[in-house]
Amino acid sequence: MELDEKKYLYLLFIIPLVVLLFLYNLYWKRKKQREFGDLDAIKRLSPEKSTFKPTFKLVVILLALAGLILGLVNPKIGTKMETVKREGIDIVFAMDVSKSMLAEDIAPSRLEKSKQIVSQIINQLGSDRIGIVAYAGSAFPVLPITTDYSVAKMFLQSMNTEMVSSQGTSLDEAIKLSATYFDDKSKTSKLLILISDGEDHSEGAQAAAEEANKQGMRIITIGLGTEKGGTIPLKKNGIVESYQRDNNDQVVVTKLNRASLEAIAKATKGGYVNGNNTKEVLEYIKNTLDKIQKTEFESTQMADFQSQFQWFLGIAFGLLFLDFFLLERKTNWVSKLNLFNEEK
């Protein structure tokens, strides 16, 4: 048996308190009756008053109270044991958070579009484990490998261009950090989904991808942006104040570098997909995942517990209903039975 809300067990201390209050009240009444006169005389003045009913009512109230408390505790009884097997792959999302991802050549912006895509990919996953990496001029671990998709989405929505202090785009750093998320000894399939506009300011992306391939990683790259490109708005409180400028004070125009992303994917026998069309991305990812071999990475014995609170609440309300009809005077038909030879 399992107790769902153990904290409510402390309410059981109310029961002895009620008993003590009842005994004190009984003592107080007896004391006042003795002050008033002879107890036998008082008893004859109220022949219909039962000496048994108050105690019986107390027992009913206490049982009802215990039932209500146990209902709050919600005992659960296991009805069966079953083995739950989880099969899937390990997936790391490496997300570009450089300033160029603020460009709005695709709505609402490259960064927000990447969040939408990753969130919808997570929605269509089954038992896969996921992790998140952010990168710009360097890479930063956001979320380690986990099966908690709700936590992953929470971290995902909080990602912004201020997360990584060094600007630029180092795809090699993203690949290297993502590789550390995977267990080299595990036979679980390893997939890196790298989201970027492809503007790489490093020179080691190709070499990093080839090394990742040796470790058994497959990389899918998702390109965000247009070949025509767009400016990088600098906003304050949602209002554009200016645009990103280079060292020559010229407004920066950032463009999608499809070639670099395709080269990375090709080095690991992965694939490239244009991220401007969310539906196309989701279909591509789904088809890719269907072809990747799944591995059993967790097997847990689980008890299927069923709540039993309704029985305790039902008994409690039944006793309270009974108490409503219990009066403190004698029950005529019971008195006629003379069970305790009270009639002389």
C-alpha cells in the first residue's frame, strides 16, 4: 500500500484531542450535577435521556473524522506489477544564439523560429532522451540529457543572445560540446540536431564533424535565414533603437550560409533541411528518426496503484449522515428489550 499525501496523517492527532474534550465535558457536567443535587434524582427527572447515546455518537464522529483524514491521505493499493521498457535514441539540440539569429528575414526572428521548431520536434518524440546546448563564439551547456520534456521546453524558452558572452558563431565548439553529452560506452544511437544560420567564424567545423562521425554521431543541420539576408535589429523594450553595424560603421546584413551546414551534415552521413518551412522540418526529422535504430536504455518495474480515497470518504459521509439522526434520548424499541436488566 502507498500513501499519496502522508502529511495529512498529522491530522489524526485531532482524534485524541476530541476524546479528551469529550471526557472533560462529561466530567464538568457530572460536577455541576452534583452541585445541583442528587444524581439519581436528576436522572429520574430526565428518564428519556440516554447514558449510552453520547458515547455512541462520539464513536461515530471519531470514525467519520478518521475516514475523512484517510480520504485526504489517499491510500493506494497496487493491483499489478508490470515491466516498462523505454526504447529510443539520445538527441542533443545545439542552438545558435549569436546576434545574427536576431535577424527578422524569417518571422518572427531566426531565434524565435528555432525555438518553435525545437519545441515541435520535442512534441513528436516518444521515449528519446534529449539535451540542449547553446553556442555563439563559444558553446554553453543548457540542459544535460534527460527524458523530462517539460523541463526541456522551459529551458528552451529562456534562451537568448545574452547567454553566451563571446559573439560570433563557432560551429566546431557546438559540435565538440555536444559530443560530451553522449556516453561513448553506450550503444544508444546518437543524433545532434544543429540549428543555425551557418555563418561560421571558426575554421574547425569540418574537422569537428569528422571527429563526431568517428564517435558514431549523426548530425542533422537546420538552416535558418534567407540567402538575401537581413539586418540585425537592436531592441529595447521591444522597440528597435538601431541596427547592428560593423567596424566600418556599415549596417550588417547577415545571410544564410547553406554550404557550411550541408558540409557538416555530409561529414556524418546526416542531412540538411531548410528551417524556414516548419512542416518540412518536422516531416524530415520524423522520417529520419523512424530509420534510426532504437535502443532499450531503461527498464523499470512499476506498480500500478489505484486510489482508495473514495471508500474512506463514502464511509465518513455515511457516518456523518447517521449521526444526524442520532438523538441523545433513549430509543424506545431498544429500551423495551431490557438488554441490561435495567427495568426492575
